[in-house]
Amino acid sequence: MTHGYNSDMKLDHATVVTPELTAVKEFFCQIVGLSDGERPPFAFDGHWLYHDGKAVIHLIKANADHPPSKQSSRIDHIAFRVESNAAWQQLMARLQAAKIDFRAGEIPTTGERQLFVVPVTGVMIEFVTAAV
């Protein structure tokens, strides 16, 4: 769908708030391939995870000092596109080696493959790639 205007807007990052900060960081670094990098000295715990020199995932530790806002809306999941079949197979191998459960699916009409992973309660990640 086009809106008839030229947008200079791009997605900057996604923020994940979790009580299991270390487990989520390890998932994004070891499975997804992001790297833990420089983060401003905020007054709350967290990590900025980088891809191609850009902080694309901001992790924040959920605690009483940083209460969640209203619960009326939420983001269901974050998706990563995997560009090649070789990279897809490597992802599958990393998930299996780490004994991380996943649910496989297929997008109707396109045949694109999907994996849904819940590394910790409340955090869902989707991986999607082209049809075989």
C-alpha cells in the first residue's frame, strides 16, 4: 500500500523489556548474530545490540525502577529476514545446538518459510526466508 508521499523514515531499532536480560542478550548474540556494543550510561540496566555498525535492538531490564507503561497495546514479535538458504540452515543448526525450541510455519501463497522462537517468556522472535 502506498500513501502517495516520499517517506524519509526508516525503522531505527526495537526495544525489548525483559526480566531475563542476560538470556535475551545471549540469544540475540549467539543465535541471531548481533553484537553487544556501546550504550549510553542510562540509569537502568540494558544492552544495545548491533548489526552492521547500528544498534538495532535495545534491551532493557524489567524492574521496579523502570515500570512498564499502560498495558493496552503491545508489539507481538520482532522478525529477521534470512537472505540465503545456507544462512537459514546455519540458523537452524544454532537453534538445535542451543536446544532452543521453535515452531516452523509457511506463509500462505508465497511459500516463504518461518520460524517462531520464544527465548524467554514474553519475547517472541520470527525468522523468515524465501521458499525452497
